[in-house]
Amino acid sequence: MLTHFLLPLVSLSIALSINPLVSAADSVILKNGNSLSGKLIDSDTSGILTLNHPDTKQPIKIRETSVERIVFDAVDSKNSILTESIKLLNGDHFPCTITELNNKIISFQSESLGNHTNARDNVPHIQFNTKANKTLYAGPGDDLRQWTTSTEDWKLKGGKLRVFKRSDAAKMISNLTENYILEFKTSWEQTAPHLRVCFSSDTEPADRKSDYYYIDLNSHGISVYRSRKGKYVTLTQILRSNEIYGQSTLHVAIHVDRKNQKMALYLNGKLAKTISDPQTAPTGNYLIIKNLQRTGLLTEVSDIKISSWAGKVTEDIKSKAKALDTHDLITDLSGGIMTGQIIGISRTADKTSLNFKAPFAKKNATIPSTAIDLLEFKTTAGSPNLGAPNYQLNLVSGGLVSFSSSQMKDGKLTVNHPILGKISLPTTRLSSVIVIPKPTEEDKNR
């Protein structure tokens, strides 16, 4: 098993033109901006990737230190037929079918990852009816031209927007729905980020004449505001803590319920605040990222995802957070919350139900999965240190898998997953592999 995946381009003894990405071919994107297209064969135990290139008689050998990412010629459909999505403790998530569930284990079937049984403590939540939540945008991808930037300082590296200067990057989401979910990850240098993310903006750039929401991340903490015709209203504030800024990286998710003028803010997968806006919500469809960090300090934004949302923001965040200390929670599609204990799951040919024991109830309840938005499990006492992964694998079904070592052979990529163990994934089910960049000496010295 490799200790590293895909591994600097070895010197070639043949003349070779570096081709742009082409259709119907795997592509290896190098750190110098060039790309090689052809058919990936395998990777051997010494960490060398072999690529059959159409312009060479002999396969090309590539080492991982030259590689930024790999894009597979996936032939399977990108639309998963599954309506359930599992999230693991390390943040990985993917479509699946839950086959067994109790207070100790979860078993599931995945189109890409196969069948697995794992401790329930490794799963924070399961989302149901995911076909109702359509991905409207996922990026930033490989093409910065999809974004409007105020300066040329924004760069794409390893699937991340990177910038060292104060500057804006904007994207119009043309099919943005009334209610939606915005997610992104950000990382920073020094002790705190200085980033502003504007959403639901009716203009680009977001300025004093615009109507929009925005979230500020700075040394004081995290705040959400409404800007409307030059007037700024503070909707919520979260004071700085080691819990949110301790790792120099943060996953942010905002459930935007414009219909009911509410939002729910999640930080690192935990619900932090529910937010009410007394005014009619902004109707715009622009996303604008404003880097406010001082020149010379690196800011990165990645894993941007915007999805339509059929749910509704519920009210009492404090009660919900406290309830998760002792109970499992079910949120239905109308936003209602039930507390209790998940007993199990039952399936017939045309129906799936959760068996649920509510506090003080004489009988267990049976809840059809068609009525459920989210199942969240009782918070565990402590989380194991899973370590920082070296690679991020994107599935054609929309899922995400992270790992630190792998090997490719016979059309399958075998990885050592920190939770699921050794798993083999057909390359036809893979979209891309991103090498998670390590800080360079230049970055460390900035």
C-alpha cells in the first residue's frame, strides 16, 4: 500500500507536447499548470503513476510531487438514484442506503464505496430526501474564468481560491432557489481570518446600493449582517473562541430560509445560531467573497457548494444543542423537531421508516423517511484525532472521500480511509482526486 498517492514528473526520454484537457480521457494536472491526458493504468508500490498517452509509444511515469489533481474520465451517471446521504465524523459524505441502524452501529450500501458497518459514534447525521436538494453550484473547480475578480491576485490551486491581497471574487448563481444552503471552507494564516462572504446579493459588487446578507469572520468572532440600501443591521454575533478558530480552518454552512426570513448558521458541522430577519429577505442571486486580510497573508476558500433546499429553519437553537447532549433529533421537512432515541430502521419494497422512541411515550413511533429532512445523533463525549488527510476524492455521485494513502490497480483505486478502513472504488465512479497542498516555506514565512 502506498504511503503517498500519485506521485514530480520524472524526466521523459521522449519529446512530448503537453496537451490541454480533452474529453474521453483521464487527465493529470501538474503543479506547473500543464496537463497530461490519456488513460491511467496503475500506480506501483514505489509510488509511480503510469499513464498511457496517445502521442507516445511508451507509458509516461509520473511522481506525486508534480501532481496537483487528477480528473477521471468517469463514464457512470452523475445522478445518484439514492435519496439518503451519510456524513462521517471526518466530514466525508456520500449518497447511500441505510440498511441497519441502532444505538451502536450503522450499516449502509453505497454505489461507490460498497457495503459497510461502522460504529454509530462515527456518524454525526444522516440526511433523507436528498433528491429534493439539488446541487446548484459546486466549486471553485479548475476554471477561474467562472468568477469575476476585482484584481488578478486570486489564484486557483488544488481546488481552492487563494489570495494574498485584499480583493473580491464574485459568482452569479443563475438558478438560485428561494430557499437554499450555502457551504464553504476557509483557512487562514495568523490567529484569525478576515473574510466577508456576501450572499443573496442583487448586484455585483455588493456595495451600499445593494440588498444582501453577509457573514464576517474576523478577530472578534463571527457575525451575520443584512445590508439594505446603505443601512446595515446586525442579525447575530458569535464571540471568538478556540472552538471555531483553533484549527486555522473552518467549515461554514448557512441554511437560508428566505420564505420565512430566517437562517441557520452551522460551524464545523454544529448548529451555532438560528437567525431571524424582520424584513423581507433579499432576492438576489450573487455570491461575493471579499478577502479583507492584510497584504501578504494567505486566505483560502474551497468546497463551495450551493444547494436548493426543501426544508425550513426552526427556532430554538439552544434547546436543540442541549437536546443533542442526551437525545437523537429528527427534523421533518416542515422544520419540526422531535427528540428521543432511534431504535432502528425498517424497509419494505416501497417504504422506509425510522423507529423512534420519544421521551415519556408509551409506544415507539414509526416515522416514514419521506417526511424526514435530517436525523442527528446524540453528541459523543469526545472525538478521536483522525489526522489531516493528504488527498480529497470527489465522487461522480456528489460525495466526498478523504484519505492519506492509496494504490490504483485493475480499474480500482484502493484507499486507506481513516474511518471505513480499506476500500476499493471503481475509477468509473470517481470524478477527481485533489492533492491537498501543504504549506510551502514561502507561505510559512509570510
